[in-house]
Amino acid sequence: MNNAYGRLDAKFAQSLVDIVAAELNKNVNILDDRGVIIASFSRERIGQVHESGARMLKAGIIKEFYVSKEEERYLSGIRQGFNVPIMFENRCIGVIGVTGNQEMAEPYARLAARFVEANVQSNAQQEKLVRALQEKEELRSVFLNKIITIQEEERKRISRELHDETSQSLTSIIVGLRMLAEQVQSSEDKEKILKMRDLAVTTLEAVHHIAVELRPVLLDDLGLVAAAKKYIENYAKQYGISMHIDFSNLSRERFSPEIEITLYRILQEALTNIVKHAQATEVCVSLNKRQDKLILMVHDNGVGFNTEIVKNTHSHTCLGIYGMGERVALVEGTFNIKSAIGQGTKLFVEIPLRGKNNRVL
Ligand SMILES: Nc1ncnc2c1ncn2[C@@H]1O[C@H](COP(=O)(O)OP(=O)(O)OP(=O)(O)O)[C@@H](O)[C@H]1O
Ligand SMILES: [Mg+2]
């Protein structure tokens, strides 16, 4: 963004000059802080140096001055008129000059100077607000990044613990119960023990499911492609939706952990949304590399929805789509969702493999 803080706006200056000059039928010039004419009723003077103005500005003299008819004769290129400094935060940022005799030119020059000052001030205010907003936005994205990282680390830790500790213990219990069942004589006791074993098996499956949902070990060990394929396979089995997968130009290639987890979470949310909302019978998922980008597309043939309504409803319960967009922005990618009632939903994510500043993601 062009930094306009405390600087004269040439367009505004020219409009003001045109209005005052037309009113008075006299020439009006506005000089910047080095004495260069940035606005003038005589267009050919724009860009030229106003010698007496420049001399005063260079000498640090901040005061109104009048060029008389006599002075006009020996100052080359300078016309009779009244000149007023333009001030911003106790600094002289330019001069406005109105030609003509003092009586007529002085009030107009002063009024015009105040107008320019008000304009510079309001621009500076706006610039300050924009900067504050930018800083806030940067901070928000840093926080968000941190929250997501902490959340992922925590999920990873719990998932590993469920996988390595809880699952192992349950497996030992299952094996122990089976052995115990073999040792007891009474068929009634045997049946009770086997029932307990079955319960432990169901619990083990549930724990495994939670661990995978939290953070699949596959994602860290074998990467996005393997983890996504496995997730889709389980999903198709669980919900009976026909899945078409195209990961054709990716083998077992690995990408940065940020990209892998981002795309995995988006796939998870997209497929969860399809089960929750779409009533779809067919889903296509494609993940491909094109040039230096990874592209994920998820299409379903479900009921669709009005994206405008969802975008404009700031509900604190519908965070899935919003979260997908935020995650993609953190890895400098683009996120789009296209949908219409009765026409299914298409989700499109593009992530550069090389981020801004040539950072390898
Ligand atoms: N594939 C889809 N098919 C049909 N409607 C969808 C689909 N995906 C999203 N929607 C609609 O968009 C809305 C917002 O989705 P979003 O994922 O943001 O929230 P949610 O799924 O309702 O809640 P959560 O915060 O748990 O994700 C949904 O409530 C649903 O109406
Ligand atoms: Mg959702």
C-alpha cells in the first residue's frame, strides 16, 4: 500500500486549485515540502520548482509571505501573490500560493491551506486505521497458527497414547480373557468371560477409531497420500457412499507437515460435511500436483446449499467451512466452495508448494 501518511494528495490538491482558481480567475499553485509544484491551474507549471517557495522551505522558514508587484519584476517566474504554509503535526509539508493582490489573495490562500491540511489529516487518520487493522490481522493469523499447531500437537500426543498405551493394554486384556476362557471348566463361566472379551474388542475398535480421527499414525509415518486413501476407504465402508479417487500423479511423495495436515483436515471436514448435510450417493476426491501446487478437489452429488447464505450467517456453530478457509490461508493457498441447491457441492483447494518469500513449505 502506498504510504500516504502526512503527504499531500496531488489529486485532491489539483481539484481544490481548480475550484479556487475558477472562483477568483487567478492562478493557484500548491508546492510540496521541497518547493516542487504538485498542483497548478497552469498545468504546464506542474513539476517545476517554485523558486522563492523552495528557497524558504530549504531555509526552514515557516511563515506566510507575500510577493509584491515590485518583487515580481526581479524574481524570475514568480508572480505577485499570497503564500501560506501547509502544516501537518508541526511540520511544514508544503505551500499554497494564490496570485493577485494581497487583499484578495490572502483569505483564499489561508482557507485553501486549511482545506489541504484537513485532507492530509483525514488521510493520515485513515492510514493509521488501515495500519492498525493490518497489524491486528497479522497478529490474528499468528495466534491462529499457534492455536492450530498446539491443537495438532495435543491431538498427536493423545492419539499416540491411545494407540501405544490404551490399545496395548486392551489387547493384553483380550488375550488374557481368551486364555482364561480356555482354562475354565464351566461353560457358563466361559460364556461370561467371552462376553467380556467381546466388550473389550469393541472398546479396542472404538479407541482405535478415536485415535485415527484425532491423528492417524499413517499421516506422520507414511504421509498424506497413504493416510488420505485409508481415510477414504474406511469412510466408504462406514457410510456406504460410492467414492471415486484420483491421486494419479502422486505416488508416496511427502510434503511439508503443515501442508499434509492442512489437506488432511480439509478432507476430513469436507467428507464429514457430506455425511452430515449432503445426502450424496457419490463423491469424487482428487489430489494432484500441478506445477508447484497441490490441488485438492472434493465433489459430491448431494442436495447442495446456498453458499451466500452460509457466508453471511455468522453462526458460531458452523465453523467447518470458515476453518477450512483459515487453514488454507495460513499456508498461503486458495480455498473455494461452489454449491447450489440440488446441484451438489464442489470444494477446491490450491496450495503452493513454495510459499511467499520462497519459503519451502
Ligand atoms: N457438502 C455439503 N452439502 C450440503 N450442504 C453443505 C455441505 N457442506 C456444507 N453444507 C452446508 O453449509 C453449512 C456450513 O457448513 P460448516 O461445515 O461450516 O458447518 P457445520 O457442518 O454445520 O458445523 P461444524 O462447525 O460442525 O462443521 C452446513 O450447515 C450445511 O448447511
Ligand atoms: Mg462442518
